[in-house]
Amino acid sequence: MFHVKQFDVVVVGGGHAGVEAAHAAHRLGLSTALITKSKYDLGVMSCNPAIGGLGKGHLVREIDALDGLMARVADRSTIQHRLLNRSKGPAVRGPRAQIDRSVFRQEMASEIAKAGNISVIEGEVLDIIEENGRICGVNVAKLGDIRATSTIITTGTFLGGKIFVGREVVFGGRMGQTSSKALSDRFRGLGLGVGRLKTGTPPRLNSRTINWDALSRQEGDTHPEFLSFMTRKTSLPQIACGVTATNDLTHEIIRNNLHLSAMYGGDIEGVGPRYCPSIEDKVSRFADKSEHQVFLEPEGLNDDTVYPNGISTSLPVDIQESYVRSIRGLEQVEILQPGYAIEYDFLDPKSLEPTLEHSELKGLYFAGQINGTTGYEEAAAQGLVAGLNAGLAAKELPGLSFDRSSSYIGVMIDDLVSRGVTEPYRMFTSRAEFRLKLRIDNADQRLTEIGYSIGCVSEDRWAHYSTKKGRIAAGYHILSRRGFTSHELERVGFSVKHDGQKRTPFELLSLPGVDLADVVKLVESNEIAEFEPSILEQLAIEARYAHLLHRQESEVEALAKDQNLTIPLDFDYERLSGLSNEVKSKLKAHEPKTIAHAARLEGITPAALTRIVIELRRVELSRAHVG
């Protein structure tokens, strides 16, 4: 029987949001209870066996910069590293790691066990304890009340969860585990704005029954881009994934049986993720496509289970078997677990503060899929924010808000609390207006000092970061200390304008086609050659974006000054050149009262806001002149 009943922070749910929240509170030195239905499922990867990607990889780097768990646990569990968008600009590249599920779960359990002030409690939360409008703990089946200064809810898909395979329905948060009805009913009773969303997962396949020789192979990177700034080498053997595709027969089988799909039969009321459609959605919405790629991702080095990324479904088991076996390489495949759709409750995130505390029920925080997001990375990032703020509140310190101009975490939370969700929210680089600044290489430079100032960053990480920061400063000094005339540069092969300006090696790096190898000849001795490749790469990236970043910073500062500028109700958006019809329609429909309000509308860019500000200033000057 569990005896301690009073904590600084209590976290409900042991998924990715829950473990990050609990560990964040632990790093602040607070006693923390982590309540989960099974202590063996801490941080379990219930869907795809991968972490990171485009936009998501940025979130993982930011979690790591604040000394969170996900990146370093993932690096110790990775069986394939890949940097996505490698051929594109540095701002939109994203590290992705194929994970050994079993190792990840063991490593996460180990991290939680090492944190001496986290008590893992097995049980089902039935209720939250409310006293005088403040939440001060939870009631747990068979254990009674467990009280805390701050309470964090991270129930994932377990809140009112329903699993659909064809027309069969069972209550559950994931396959084989029951959902939480009592807590769902309680939140509905409080009038917290509960809605329904859905997501899905593909059937799991037996690796031994796949004809791997018939498939293309996708290898990992020879020189990995790790998720954590602290990782120096791979921990596990690296493997390849298989690649195949659906075909006309696959699509015919699916089309002929759409009426048996839970998602098409009217059984599910929740909205699904637009950017991660089921195979039924793909076949219906993209009828002109003759095939859809399928990536066969092994779930572990010692596990025969394979995750076929790209064919999530809620069709009946026999139909799943039929369409899967129509795919090249899978003709004799055995399905170990059928794919399914899951529908679950979420709470309107517009009711939350930027700290993820509920605006009315003080002391109550929400993080993860309960806020309408999808994905491990989005959940973990919210868990980190909720854990830090719940901990700071327990210590009676000011909360910590993340700005969308300085982090993807800030972009996500601002999107959630100001715009809400109409479908499961997924992070993309396109959501960040200031993505040139918000890169994977500089996440530590943007956030680690903030984390250290509040006490959530270890001395080891701080020392590592401080060394890197010093090396970058030294490299910048070497590349910027001397300017060269156009004649001097031409003598060593550079083609530049004869404008009388001297250019430093750092400035030359911003020119098209110029790289570090070109400018090394301008630097005395071999000073630059002594720097680590990662430091040199970041210096080159900073040089490449320097002008654009300066302009972007000016936009941020200007918009910050003008955010309280009032927009009249009769403001004519139609006469503004440079605004798309979609943006004009959105502005007219919502009638924002201020620039800050307009900035929170989805799809309104800094350029659009700047155009509105210019027009408001012009009108103001015109009226002053008339007066």
C-alpha cells in the first residue's frame, strides 16, 4: 500500500507528456508523484517506432536544450538515424530516429528510477480534488486522495477512449488497455469544453513472413545527426528499413470495403489528423494516385514486429489481411496485431494559459493529446512546459512562457491556447514565422540559458553548452577580425563587387556558392582547422542567414511595439495590397481588435501584420494632418 499522500506536484499519466512533466518537476527539486495504470509502460511508444522528423525534430532538440528526457533516451535506443530535408536549407532540416521500442521503454524507466524524488504510483485516477476553486490533488481508486500543490493531467488517448476495428468497438486507451471514463465524466461535469478527436494505427506485421529481397532498402545516415546535444556516438547497431508501395489491387480491395471501415461507416464522430491520413482516406481523397509508399520499420533489434508506416486503418481484420497481402513483398505476411482507429476526449486548449494552467481551475495543468495534439514530440514538449510551470508555481515563483519568435515550443503553445484546434495538431516548420532563427543547430543557444536560470538544467549540460558557446564566439572572432578589399579577394579567386567595401571571411560565407573551404585560405595559420565540424557548420549557417535574421529580428521588435495598436471595426482590408484573399477573408471574419489579436489568427504572417500596421499609421497621420 502506498503511504505518502502529499506532494509538490502530481502527474496523471505516464506517457511522453507525463514522464517529461514529472522529470521537469524533479529537476526543480520538487517531490513528484507520477500516477500511471502500469509502471511498465512509462514513455511507451504506442504508435510508430520513431521520434523526430520535420518540425517534430525541432521540438525534440528544444526539449533537450532544457535538459528534458526524450532526445537522450531516443539516442540510446536508435537503430537508424536520418536527417530529413538534408538537401534543403538548414532551417527546415529535421533529425529523425528509428527506435527500438523495448530499449526506449527500459531507458525511460531507468531515467525515472534514477530521479530520487519521483514516486511512481500504479492506479486509476477517478477524480480531481477541488477546494475553493483550486485543484489540490487527485483521488485514486483503492488509494484515496493524493494531494499536491500542482496537478498535471496527461491522459493521452485514454480519456473516454474507444477502439474501432471494422464495426467492432471496445473501450480502451490503446490496444489491450482500458480507457478512463470516470475522469472524462468529471471534466464534462465541470463544463471544461470536452470534444472528440481520432487517430489511427496500421496493422503490425511479422518480419519473418516478409519477403525482404523483393523490397527496396532505406539506409540510415553514415554520419548521424543525433537528437541530443550531449550524444557523441551511436549506442545500438544500425539497420535499414524496407520500402514498398500499394497498387491498383490494394486500392480496389479498400474501395470495395469502405462501408465496413469505422471511419467511413459513421461510427466515429471525432475529427482525424489531416496530415496523417488512413489508407482509406488516401484511396478516397487521392483517387488519381496509383500507389502510396509504405515504409516497413522494424520495431527493435530483437523483435519480429514490423510497423508498416503509411497504411493505418480501421477496416475489419480479414479485409486488412487481404489488402496488405496485395502489396509487393507482403504476399505471405502474418498480421500480429490489426490496425485500428481510436477516438478519445480532448479539452479545448483555448481555456489554458500559456503556462498550460487552466485559466479558471488554478493549480490544474494539461499537457499532451488531451490538448488536441498528435505525436510523441508535441506531447513531450507540452509535458516539459507543464512540469516546469507546475513546479515553479509550487515554489511560488513566476511562471515561464515560451515566445513563438524564440522556440517551436512557443509556436505550438501559442497556436493551441490562442487558436484552439479543429483537428489533431501536428508541428511543421511552416507553422513558425521565424523559422530561419529557430533551427535545430541553435536550440541550446535559444533555450539552455533560460533553463539554467530557473534550475532545470544540470551542471554537466551547462558546462557542455558554455564550452560550445565559447567556441562559436572564438570562431566568429577569427572569421570577422579582418576585412579584405575586392582586389585582395580577387587575387585568391573570389568574385565580388568593386564597391569600396572590405569584406570579412564571415561576410563572404553569406555569398552563394561560398563555403568554409573557400574562406580558410584567408585566415592566418590553421586556426579554423582546429574547430570541430559542428562549430564550423553553425558559423557557416549563421553567416548564410545573417542578413535575413537581422531583418527578421527587426520585424519581431517592430511587431512587439505595435501589438497593442487598435484596429477599427470599419478597417478596410480589401484595399490593402500584398494580402492574399484568404488572409483578407480571415481578418474580416474575425474582426481582430488589436494587432496582437490579429497575430493569433491562423495563417496571418508577420508580413501581413506589418502591412496592416503601416496602413494604420498612414491613416493616423492623415487624420492628424486633417485635424
